[in-house]
Amino acid sequence: MSRKTPKDNQYSKKILKILGEKPAISIPELTKRVNPNDCSQNDRYAITRSLKGLRDTGLVEQVSSPQNEYARLTKEGRKKMHSLELENETTLANTSWDGSWRIILLDLPENRKSERESLRYLLKKAGFVCLKNSAWISPFPYEHLFANIKKDLGLKTEMMIIVIELVDEETKKFLFETFGK
């Protein structure tokens, strides 16, 4: 059994990020974008191995056309890509409060438990706090990220995103204590 090297992991993250930009990308273009410098035989092998690993774990699927082979993210791959965006500190939103609260309401049925758990994980990573059952709140401007997640996962009514400025005084006091504002 082979072990993943740090370089493989680095390539896997790059592949997910690149595939998140378009519906599908040809394998040659993907390889070029993962390592734009003239990559060595070892680098090409590592990229191919990383892509295979992503396919084997169900994060990426390969699609054939008469002209080329293409790679695209699966639904699970999109979730993973979004969680990587939150792990990367350079993509974090400004954490100074702009006076608005972001509320996300989740209502996913039991048969979609894994999606619900993945979304809860992402919400926690983004600094959201669970207020009541499936109501999450944050002062951080992540509504655009979650709007994209909502669109990517087809959560038309299962996720609602609300941005507000006015809350009652007791709630405001509770939120300020919770977020240290």
C-alpha cells in the first residue's frame, strides 16, 4: 500500500481548487495548471497519482469525449473544495465587524444527514455559532461563500441565508458576549 507524500496532498488540493473554477477541465490543461513550470516526469506522475486518488475517493470524476478526457468535481468534491477554502487563511474574510449579522437556516432531512454534517462543519470553520437547532449566526461576511455552496449543492429551500443589522437589545447583548464584540 502506497503512502501519500506531502507533494501528493499539495497537488490534490490544487486540483480541487482548479476544478472548482469550471464545470470541467481537460486532463492536459489541468496538469499544466497544477504545475505551470515545465514539470518533470516525477511531477507528472505525482499529479496523475493525485488525480487517481481523488477519483478513487469519489471527489473527482473523469468524463470522456471524442476529443479529450476531462475531470470534474463530484458533489462531495465541491464540499471538500469549500472546506479547503475555509482552511486557507488567505481566503478568510475580513474579521472586523461591519454591523451586519449573517444567519443561516438549515433544514436537511435525516436521509441527507452526511450533507447536513458537512455543512455544520463548514459553518463552524467559518466562525458561525449554532443559536437554535438549525439556526446559525456569525458577524463575519461569509454569506457569498455559503451562497455558492447553496447553489453548488442545489439547496433551494433547505438553506436560507439572511443578513440583518437590527436585533433586539437582549439578543444583541448575547451575541456580543458570544463573539467578543
